[in-house]
Amino acid sequence: MVHSVMTIAAEDDAPRVKGRSSLLRSPQFSSFIILVVLLAVFAVADANFLSPLNISNMMAFLPELGIIALGMTLLLTAGEFDLSVGAVFGLAPVLVMLLVQNGGWDIGVALLAGLLLCIAIGAINGLIVTKIGISSFLVTLSMLLVVRGAALYITQGFPLKSWDQPGFFVTLLAGSFNVGSFRFYTSLWWFIGLSLFAIYILRYAKLGNWISAIGSNRNAAVARGVPADAVKIWLFIATSVLAGLAGMISAFRISAASPVAGTGYELEVIAMVVVGGTALTGGRGTILGTIVGALMLRAIRNGIVLIGVPGLAYNIFVGLIILAMLILHALLQKNAARS
Amino acid sequence: MEVLRLQNLQKSFGSVRALKNASLTLREGEVVALLGDNGAGKSTLIKAISGVFPIDRGDIYVRGEKVSIRSTRDAMDLGIETIHQDTSLAPDLSIARNLFLGREPVNFGWLGVFAPLDLAKLRKAASELLKRVGISKKLDADALVSTLSGGERQSIAISRAMQFAAKVIILDEPTNNLGVEETHGVLRFVKEVRDAGHSVLLITHNIHHVFQVADRIVVMRRGEIVAEQTVADTDLLTVESIITGADMSALLKEARAR
Ligand SMILES: Nc1ncnc2c1ncn2[C@@H]1O[C@H](COP(=O)(O)OP(=O)(O)OP(=O)(O)O)[C@@H](O)[C@H]1O
Ligand SMILES: [Mg+2]
């Protein structure tokens, strides 16, 4: 009897055809098309846009927000998000530099202390969200204030000179190399490596199955024995650590650690993730989309400067483009549901 | 042969005593219908058995052996599979991934949660399973559950419970929101599952369904088991009056007075 109930069309080659068209219709693909169009528009509008210097510039900034966006994508897929990443981005390098400059600590030990700080912040976020059951919006918003406040207080509001002696850690996090007339930073390798790892986790690993299931229907996942709380706590920790790593990379690159560094990054990162096609409501995440989203926001910020949009008007454009992307995703989603 | 025995289970949520001394026995190859009005404690009882939350007091025996069920994983390992009232599937995952959620086949198992899924095996096992329950031709194992109808989802959830050869399958209102045809499909499933030797605990508000598939009826009221009868020894009206708690003699008196 059940035979007669099932109504989904069943040609033999249905899965293959479906696979192809669903890639074309997937949110990360439409984001990719828009990215290409944007790049083309900027390239035509200003010849300098594709110059080695400008591309090198974009690639220097890209990993710093991109790395955080990878963690945020996994967290959003599991149905949570983290507003404290920008503050952690600021606090981690400030703490490390204070320990080195005022405490006389070895740079390696100080970096380890910074890492532990990030783990602690992520763990506290995760524990409060899962064990006490307060929404991640409220918990991480409070954490943002605490962490940013701490950064301002321990520095008395003054930026610190960062570690500028060349050495193992600087090379590891912010070394640079030339490819032809392009200048790239090692942070780009970090971003590529972490991206591949995140793609593997989300699409091919058991953990990724759990992350999507938790964000899609937490009760169903728990009923199948998936340790939802533990997974979320570890994702909060990972996101915090990635934010701290990005902060260190940035501080080393510009040889300064400012207590206000990373202000507003939390929203920029979330914008990158959702523009890429990850659902804010959980269950559906795409790392490829996030990479596209990170490239897109970077290109927009860079491109509108080049084409002469007045500085104070930047955010109008960025906001409008994000809004347009989200509307596009919503329309595609509706379309897919109807067909 | 006794498969599952619950003895004096108690569970409170704050001041609400959802379970008071509930005892119940489930034998091999039988369908027991658990009935009772809204809030009687049916879902609480089966959530306790399936490890959603711990019980406050009482004992659970599986095949005569006392067990402690602290997590959903414990219950699954004991062969108890539950299909909850609130949907049991993750809509954003494919059918295949849902079927194996929490028990994914992997390569390099020593990598723990980082182990890669054995996607080929996953897909193959999923389509074999769909074929076994008679829906292979129609459903693609890679299709997202969000694209399925309520009845299809229910079939997937039930086949998942069947696949791990669970001793006990618990269904909490599996025919809720289903059309006539889908409902019959689920009921047919219940019979098939029983014929395959599993024991079924079925929660439903539809007494007609009970008389179609159940061997025994257990009625709960305000956290207690108030009646237990074999289907052959009772009838619809009697069961209905037990559920609502209407005292038959009082009813008769009332009728006579009129
Ligand atoms: N998590 C919870 N927290 C607090 N009270 C709860 C919880 N779960 C159930 N209850 C209460 O316990 C009692 C029994 O609820 P339960 O869900 O077991 O009823 P039910 O018999 O399944 O009802 P229905 O037929 O409506 O599904 C109700 O009074 C309910 O409000
Ligand atoms: Mg219920």
C-alpha cells in the first residue's frame, strides 16, 4: 500500500539529473556567479582592481576574517552563533603582547596563554548556552562586552606595539613571500588549509553529519545518541580559537595590537557566512559558500573604494549588496521548494 | 517471553508528577497499545524508557536483566528504538544520512568523530533498506527529508527502527497528521514488525487503530496505569470509558435516573 503513497517521480536516472541541477541551484553557486559578476564590474570600472598590488592587498586581509568565518559557518550550521569573535580578535593579541612586554614572558609561552584564553572564552560561551539554555545571541553579546571591556581595561585603551622581531612565530603566522609581482602572506596558507579541513569535516566526516543534524532538528539528533551539547561546546571553542588566531595574524602583520581591533567583525563575519548560503537557522551550511562570501565582502569593500564611492557611504553599499544576496537566496529557496 | 519490564517508574517535573508508580510488561512479538488522555504521561513514560531523561525512581528490566538507561545511546544499545511524537528526522539531511544518524558507517574508525563517512556503504545500505520496506523505487536515498511528505517521513523513521533489529520498537502517535492511506501504511508496518518478531509499544489516540493492530491495551491516567486488558477481552466503549475515567456504574445510575 505504501507503494501507492509515495509520489516522488522515479526515473532511473533521476538522482544524477537532480544532482546536477541542484548544484546549479545551490546557494553557494548563485553566490559564486554574483562574485564573478562583481569582480568583472570592478575590473571594468577601475583597471587597478586587478593589479598585483591590489590583489595582494585583498589577499592579505581576506584570511583574517575568512578564518573566523569558517568557525562561524560550523557553529551556524549547528544552530548557534557567536557575537564575541570580534572582541576575542582584539583581546588575544593584546594579552599576548602585554605578557611579553610587561611580564617579560617568552613569546611562545605567551601565545600558549592566549590560546588557553580563547579556549576558556569558547568553553564558557558553550557551557552557558547548552547547559543553562540561554540563547547564544544573549550569551555571546554579553561575552562581547566582557571581552572588549577587558581588552580596553588591561591596556588602558592604548594600542601596543606588537612583536616585530622576525622569528619562528612571526614567520608562521604573518610571514610573506612573493610570487611574481604578487606578495602573499602565510596567513593565506592557514586560510586554505583550514578551509579544506572545514570542508572535509562538514561534508565527509561523521562530525559534519552530527553538526548538520543538530542544527536541523536537535531533538532528533539527541534521540539518535548524538552528543549535541558536547559538539556545540567544541564548536564554540573552535570559533573562539580561530578568532584569536586571526587576531594574532593581524597583529603580527601590522606590528601593532590594538584593544579596539576587530570591532564590528562579528557582524561582517556573519554576513560573509549567510551571503555564502549558510542558513541562519541552522541545518544547512556550506564552507565553499563561506569562502565565496568572504571573497565577495572583501572585493566589495576594496572595489567601492577604487571606483570612488565616498568613504562615508561604504556601508550603504555593503548593506545593500548583502540584502540583495539574501533576497536572492530566499527566492531560490522558495523556487526549489515549489519544484 | 518477556522482553521489557517496567517496575514502579516515577518521574516528576518540578511539582508535576508525570509518572507515579507506572509498571508495564512487554512480551516478545506482541503489540501493546498505550492509551490515555492528553497529559496522562504516555510520552513521559516512553521518553524514560528511551533515555531522553532519567527516571527518578523505579526499575527497568530488559529480557529479565535489570538495566540502567542514562542516555538515548544506552537505550539503542539495549535494542530499544523509539519514534517520538515530535519528528524523529533531521529535515536538512538526506534519507540515507538520517537512516544512519548516530550510527554512521565510517572508514578509519580510529579517527573518532573526525572519521570519514563510508558514503558508498551508507548509500548502498540505505537503498537496500528502502527496498526492503517496499519504497525503493520511489525514494532516492540522497533526497533531503525536507522534500518528503509526512507519511513518507514516518515510513523512513519506522524503517530506521527496524533496521537495527531492535527488540522493542516504540511509536509515539505515529499516525498523527497522516492521511488515510499513510495511516494504513503505518499500521501495516506495525503488523509486519510484530510478525518479524519485534515487540511494539504503540501510543495513539485512535482507538479504532488499537483494535486493528494491538494484542493488549494499557491505559494511563494522571501518571498511573489504570487498566490492562487483552484486546480480545474488551470492546471499544469499555476502553473509552476507562480512558476518560468515567465511572461506568455512575453513568448507568445517571441514565436510569433520567
Ligand atoms: N519536559 C517537561 N517539563 C515539565 N512538564 C512536563 C514535561 N514533559 C511533560 N510534562 C508534563 O507531564 C505530564 C505528562 O505529559 P506527557 O507528555 O507524558 O503526556 P501524554 O500522555 O504524552 O499526552 P499527549 O497525549 O498530549 O501527548 C503533563 O502534565 C505535561 O505537562
Ligand atoms: Mg504525548
